[in-house]
Amino acid sequence: MLADHPTPSEVYEKVCEKHPHISRATVYRNLNLLAERGELAHVAVPNGADRYELRLDPHYHLCCSQCGRIFDAEMPFDESMPEHLGDTQGFRVTGHLVIFTGLCSDCRAAAREAAMRG
């Protein structure tokens, strides 16, 4: 089973289980095509591997800075956020992406255990 926000490499590895002769380029090309068609969402992750997901409604993400996992942030998407941007550069905002960073519950628990062990 794939993670909720798999990397292209994770998708490739899963596809190879049933189709061992498929090329990495074919998988990557098809992921990009599905994203262009709006059948998948492409999640660009700063300083990390891009991800893909099936959830297509506008929403925010949480990225664990320790393990790199991506989670959907359960909060309302603010369509008006670009209106609050004070722009002095003549930039026309057409959308926005927000990724919150921090530590997931598993990594926080592991850090607590490590701290207790000394």
C-alpha cells in the first residue's frame, strides 16, 4: 500500500511489483500527465521530493522535518489569502500553496524516548 502522498520513486517501486519491466521514465511521465489533466494533485515540497495525491480540493499540508512524511492539514482553505498580500513588485497572484513544517507525532514520540534514555 502506498502512502497518502507518495513520491514518484515510491509509485515506481509499487508499480514495479506488478509490472517489473516498466521504466522509471514511463511512471514519472504518466504521473506528470495525470497531474496536468487534473486527475492527481502534484505537491511541490521545498527541500524534499515532490509528492502526488488523489485529493484534488484546495488544502494545506503538514511536512515532518524529521521523517519527511506529508499529511493533509485539516483546516479551511483561505481563498482570500492572496488579497492580503502587500505587493510592490507588480506581481499577479494566481494561487497559493502552503506547507507547514514541524514534527509528526511518531517523530515527537521517538525524540521523547531518546531524551528519556539519555
